[in-house]
Amino acid sequence: MAYVAIADRDHHLHDPTTWIEKYVWSQDHKVIAIQYGSVAIGVGLVALVLSLLMRLQIGFPDTFSFITPYNYYQFVTMHGMIMVIYLLTALFLGGFGNYLIPLMCGARDMVFPYMNMLSFWVYLVSVIVLLASFFVSGGPTGGGWTLYPPQTVLEGTPGHDYGILLMLLSLAIFIVAFTMGGLNYVTTVLQARCRGMTMMRMPLSVWGIFVATILGLLAFPALLVAAIMMILDRVIGTSFFMPALLSLGEINGTSGGSPILFQHLFWFFGHPEVYIVALPAFGIVSDLLSTHARKNIFGYRMMVWAIVAIGALSFIVWAHHMYVSGMNPYFGFFFATTTLIIAIPTAIKVYNWVLTLWRGDIQLNIPNLFAIGFIFTFVHGGLTGLFLGNVTVDLPLSDTYFVIGHFHMVMGVSPVMVLFGAIYHWFPKITGKMPNELLGRFHFWMTFLGTYAIYLPMHYIGILGMPRRYYAYGTTDFIPDSAHAINEAITIAAIVVATAQVIFLINVFYSLRKGKQAPDNPWGATTLEWQTPQTPPVHGNWGPKLPVVYRWAYDYSVPGEPKDFIPQNEPPKGHHSLASS
């Protein structure tokens, strides 16, 4: 009863009166979500092209003269940073966070719509600054996506002049955008839920986005501080991260700085960042599996507490990325232990997803195919993470292709599978049109099988000892010829998978123009966003009255009920509806 007022005040809606107010300076959370999603996918396509250029060099060395060592390291750096920050984080939180939170919580909009609009434009500025680094003297930074000093700011590293400065400036601007959006999400969840929507009735999608946002608000400041300190090191000659060293045969004028300090700051942000992406994916995939298996989510409270536990534990595992960095080896015991502990709530979630599917009426439509595909890719990626979390196993595997295979399976493929599933699932609500089933299925199988063809062999060549981040390997005794042949096959698979993503774009644009008209609730879902009076929802979402929630989000296949789902806003039999009062 106490959570109604804030988002339901008329003056917070700011109804647009012109085209510019409606689509450019919009304060409607749904329009802002689409803006976030469009920009994120656009910059993500840039990163996809960069990854193909890298693979062409690795698979067919020295065949393409325009891919120089200088360019190669720039491609590596920009690909990694764009994918992790500007695509995945922005699309999960800026895109789906914006779209789903008010609708799933029964609010009219975000609590601070103006700040919400501003967060998108600041995010767009951060993307423009990042892409501008391609056009400055020396090009973008090539110091690796982790930006480790002193390498990133020393002569001889690509983009050491302007490229690294624009990267760090872009990250700082992005963090400002995230902070504005994040405060909005947290406040809306805590203060603007409709009547009856208790915390333990919220869909798991909201829980995942909510906890991920809190992680971001706590973790991103570490990256911001690190970025500012490195800018000062580069511009005015401070020595936060710069020790005394030789550069091009000359003694540098710096002393006293600690490169390890940067690594601690980066990974204090970097490992929670993994879960800033993963937790929304966990929540969304839970909703997809429950809806399309026509079955209640198994162990709802356990799933909620697992999300909270993963979020809390994510702050005490960061140094498992640093076993070979030179930090005190005794730290390794602590961080190996915490890494194994965080695997427990993660395994609980997998267990609950499988039991949700168990004996369910599983609908193998496009969203569910991607959701089930996610379980496979995530389990495979997670299991290899247990290897790397162990100090003695990590030492020989660190900086090999095994790490690339693991990281991409758990942080690349798995969240992207959920993103595609989510887009196909909510596409009817967002656009009012149904996606093309045939194109969607083809897109799934090409992506799912193709990614296995890319990343499983990487684990093998990593165990052989093939190091990552090398422009060319030449004739080395410890790398057999079979590894080079595997790299060729991986490159071909990567080209096929990248081409398959064009099918997704074709499906989106084709369905927008010629897709079948979508019913209000095509999947028979129980959550509030499917109960709006209009599809797509209008500004303000709910019309004159906000919904009232009477039950949790997963009433599927209830015995004795005429339908196999009961919406959250449907009152119990014989109960007087509060919505009309």
C-alpha cells in the first residue's frame, strides 16, 4: 500500500507534444530503453567486425596486409571493452532494465524520468568519445582491454598518446550515465511498486537487474578512480601506477607507482562487472524458462537469495584474475576459496532451472530455445572457471587460449543467448508484431552450434600452451601444426556465426514491417507487463488505474484452473478487486 504514490503522480509523466519530445528528448522509459538498445547493438556490431579482423589474422597469418601488429592490438582492446561495457552492460541494464522495471513493478514510469533521459544521452556521448579514438592521431589504444599500466601509456604501445585518454574519458562518462540510470532503477524498485507487489512477488528479471544495479553503483567507482588516476599519470606526470622504469633505453621520470594497484582497482570492478551482466541474464532466463515450460519456477526464494549471495560474494573474488601478477601468493589461497564458494549459489540456480524444465510442458519456440541453449553454454563456461579459480591449475593455463574459451563461453556467448531470447520474447510487447519463427530458429541453431565450434577448440589449444594476444606465432616447437589448423577452423566458424547475426537483423526489420499482429499476451505469461491495456503500452503504461497484484509471478498450470496461467493482477475467486476501489 505504501509503494504507490511516487510513480503515479501525473506531473512525473511529462506527456510529449511534439515529435522531438516523443522520440528524441523522450522521458518515457520504453522509448529510452529502445534508444539504449539500438545504440548498444550498433556499437556491438562494430566490436563484432573487430573480432572478425582479429580472427582473420590468427587463422590466416600475414594474408591480409591491412592487419598490422599495431592494428591487431587495437582491435583486441576495442573489441573487449565495447562488448563488456558498451554492449552487454548497456543492453541489459539500460535496455531491458529501463523497459521492464516499471512495467513489471506496475509503475507508470521511472521515478526520475528526466534523469533517465539524461542517462541515455550521456551514454551516447561516451560511445561517441570511444569511437572518436579511431580517428585521432595514433588511433585507439592497443594496450589490451584491461588497460594495464605502464604499458598502455608508454611509447611503443598503439594509441599511447590520444587513444588511451579518449578510452579513459569515455569510461568516466559512461560511469556517470550508469550512475544516473542505476539510482533510478534502485529507487523505482524500492519506492514505486504497485499495490500488492511485495519484494517477494517481484519477477526474477527485476531481482536480477536490481541486484546488478547495486553492484554497479558499488563497483564502478573503483574503475572511475583508476581511470582518473591514469589520466593524471599520462597528462601531468604523476606516478600512481608508474614505477621507475626504462622506456626505449631511457630512464623514465616516474617512480614510486604501483602497476599492481591498478590491477586491484580494475578487477575490484571487473569481477562484479561479470555479475552486473550475469545477474540480469539469470533473472531473465528464469522468467523465460518458467513461461515457456508452463511451470512455476522451482525454488523462487532460493533463486532470490542465490542472486543476493552471488552479488555479495562477487566483491571478494577479484584477485583470482591476478594469480600470475606478482601479488603475495598467500592471497591466492583466500581468493581460490571464495571463487569455489561463489560457485555454490551459481550451481543452485542451474539446478533450479533444470528442475523448472523437468516434466514441464516445454514449448520449443524461439525464446525458449535460446534460454535452454544458455543453460548448456553457461554450465560449460562455468565448469572451466573452476579450473582457472584454482591457483595451481591457473598458473600454466593463464594467458592461454583456455582463458579465452572460458571467458567467452561464460561472459560472451551465455549472456548473448539470453539477450536474443529476451528480444524474441518481448518483441511482441515492444513492437506489437510477432517475430518470424523460421528465421528465428535458423538464427538460434547457427549461433548455438557455431559458438561451440569456436570456443570448445580454444580450450584444447589452450591446454597445448598456445598463448593469447599474439599477433603471429611463427615456428614454435611447443605449438603443433594441428593447433594452427584448429585456428583456421575457428576463424571459419567465427565468420559463419557473425553472418548468422545478419539473419537476426533481417528478422527484426522484416517483422516490424510485415510481421503478424501480436495479441496482448501471446505467450500466456503471468507477469504484469503482459497485462497492459494496450500493446505496445502507451505513455503511462496503465491508463487511469494502476494494477493491483494478488499473487506471485509464476502461477502456471495450477490444478483446477481453466487456464494454464493466472496473471498477477487477477484476484482470487470470491475476492473483491481492489483495482476498482
